[in-house]
Amino acid sequence: MGSFKLGTEFLPDRDAILYYGECLDFLAGIPDRTARLVVTSPPYNIGKRYERRMKLDDYLKGQARVIKECVRVLAENGSICWQVGNFVDDNEIVPLDIALWPTFHELGLKMRNRVVWHFEHGLHCSRRFSGRYETIVWFTKSDEYVFNLDAVRVPQKYPGKKHFKGPRAGQYSCNPLGKNPGDIWIIPNVKHNHVEKTIHPCQFPVELIERLVLAMTKPGDWVLDPYMGVGTALAAAILNGRKGMGADTVAEYVKIARARVIAAHDGTLRVRPMNRPVYKPSGREGVSQNPFRNGSRSRR
């Protein structure tokens, strides 16, 4: 591991900190304005093994306490990204990003984007359309914040397009470094056949967090995930020359997170590369079993 320094409680000279316990206890030991980026996917209060289901109002109050502490430890030019889905109760959904917006607003934060993360696989619903997106709400403390767009540009759709008239006729009309990725991100979620899959039931992909880390931090900055799970945010930070810290209450997850962080430092962590095109079926899969493709039934 060389000079790579791991810890279990905050010390400024560490490269990664993995705390086993409640996030509020961990946050209490972090000095003000330490983290350049806070990025997390908290429990959605839907009864997963790592959470205790509670009334929505109680859940939002608990989230408010954690968010307040995260804002305290956030640098003045830092960002906080809260990645959430929907709370579901008796087949009715409540978008958690909307429910949590007042908390961030009351703490004086400003929303910069509401990013829609779209994926194509998940639970199938029978009484409503199946959910295939979650959101990342991005807030900053001030109008002066780190944002490195060039670090996260994606390939241009028409890279050879040129101006056809005017003083720039014949010159390329698009940025040669690529285009702004926009606020709808199509990134596969981590399911059973994903290269990054662990035992965590709601693991998010490294490339989702890498885009935030590269855009909103500088090398050597601290990235904090108060609900770190199996350490995806910490691994994304380490892979890109940043420092990562987080907490979790499940011992198995902390153990896996530690192994993934070490692998990220050693260059052995298996990840899906950023900007790899999303797999597109050829249309020939299962043709003989699909009645809509073999002509035995018509579409209307």
C-alpha cells in the first residue's frame, strides 16, 4: 500500500477514512469547512435491510439533522450532491428530492442542477409505470464554487460540424474537448451482472460519482459520503487523486468498502469506465420467442 494512509476517525493526514457507526457521530468529529464535496445516496425509507422504515415526516427530520452537519463541514466553495429516488407508501410515490428541497433552502444553499440519472433495469411495477430514473440534486454554499466542466465533457454528437457562413465559416462549431453532458445522465445501474456488483442491494456505479468528483473538486480535496455503503464514493475519489471519507452502520459494508478503497489505490478495482457507450441490443435477441417479431400477432 506504500504511503497510503487509512483511518477509522478523521485525521487530516489520512487518505481515506472509513467509520463504522452512525454518520452523525462521525460528522461530529470533522472540522468545519473540511470537505470540498459531499455526495451520498441516503436510505430512501422503503424498508431495505440497512434502514428502519418510519413515517415520512420523521424520516425528513432525520435527514435534516444529517444535512445540517454536512453543510457545516462543507467548504465555502464546495458542493453537496444528494442522490435520491422515491419514497413509496401504499403504492403512492413521493419524490424525495422535492421533499428535501426545503431543508437545503432553509440552510442557505443554492440549487445548481437537478440531474436525472436514467437507467434501464430495475423493479417491475404492475400498477404504475416502472421507475427508471433517480435524481441528483446539486447545491452550493455560495456563488463561488469549484466547477471543472472540461474534466467531464462527453463526445460531441457531430464533431465535424462547421460554421457554413459568417466570419467563422469553415471553422468547427463545437468545442473540440467535447460537449457539456447536460442534466440527463444515461448510466447503467449496478445489477447482478455489473462488473462492480457487491452484496449491497442499492449500490451506485463508480462512473456516476466520478463525474461529480472530477467536476466539483480538485486533486487532494476531501470527498465525504455520510452513508458510504460499500464505498463507491470513496473509491471514485481515490481513483482520481482525491481523499475520501465516510461512515456506515453495517459492518459487512465497511469491510467491503475498505477492500474497494485499497483496490482503487492499487489500481486493481474493477470498474465500468466512464463514457463507455451503453449496451444497445441488436434486436435479434429472443426473436423466436417474441410474438411481436415473428409476425404471429399485430401491434396496434
